[in-house]
Amino acid sequence: MGNRNRGRRVEPDMSRHILAYRVLSLMLLTGTLAVAGCAQTGPGSAAPVPYESSAPAPTTSASSPTDSPVPAQPGAPSPRGACTGAPQTQTVTLSEQDNGRQVCVATGTQLEIYLKGTMTDKWSNPVPDSGVLRPVASGKGALAVGVSAGFYVADHPGQTRVTAFRGSAHFEVDVSVK
């Protein structure tokens, strides 16, 4: 019996349909794998999980015992430059929960800011109002969908305010570098 189509000529229209079907199948498979890869949020994934550092250096939160938070009060002047305790020397990671805080870091300390929004309602990138913090490449690859981030190193002594916006919401952190 063997192959019944052996030696038979396949109609050109049929070849186009088969090719279109194969291309469409390949595109769907590629799209599915891409979406699955982007949604992965565990160790070894390409997208870092916000609020965690993948750098080998240990990290500290802005709310460590040596750096007590100072809540922002609308209309009140910020306590810029009011460091209490020793400045932090390890990477400092901030999020929208740190809004209104005062952070005191030593020159050379890295500062990472992750602000979680949605794909349609993202925070603006956090930006310092002076050159006290120097932007640096994160080396972390792509961020999770809806996350805005800023990566800085404390360049020289001084004070700066880092701000970001999301609709009517406002993020603000005062950073003192010693």
C-alpha cells in the first residue's frame, strides 16, 4: 500500500493553506511561550520581583531601626538633611510604602526604587531633584509589567528629594547623603 500521496502533485492552493496553518501555529506557540516567560516571577526568572535585590550585596529597607521614618505632612517643610543615626551603607530598596520617608545613606551607597502600578496606570519614573544621586544601570533586565523604577548611587554629600507621580498620587522620599 505505502504512501498514497507519493508521486501525487499537491495543489498550490492547498500548499498555501498548509504553510499558513504552520506559520500561524508557530506564531501562537511563540506568543504563548513569551507570555508565560514574562509572567514567571520566581528565582531564575528574567523579570526581577520588585522589593527584592538580586545583587549579591545585602540590602536594607528604608525602615531599618537606625533610620526612623518621618511621615510627610501636606504643606509642612520636609526635614531634609535631618539624618538620625549612622548612614546606611548597603543597597537601600524603596517602594511606594516608603512615601514620605527620610533616608540617610553614605556616599557610594546604591538606591533602588520600585513603584508598583498597573499596565494602564503606571507611576512615572522616580527622579531626584539634584545631582546628589547619580543614575546607574540596574543590570536586572526587564521589570514586571506596571513597575516603574529608578536606580541610583549616592554620588556626593548633600540632600535631594526623589519624586514620582501616578494620576493624582504623589511619591516623595528625601535622601541625605553623608
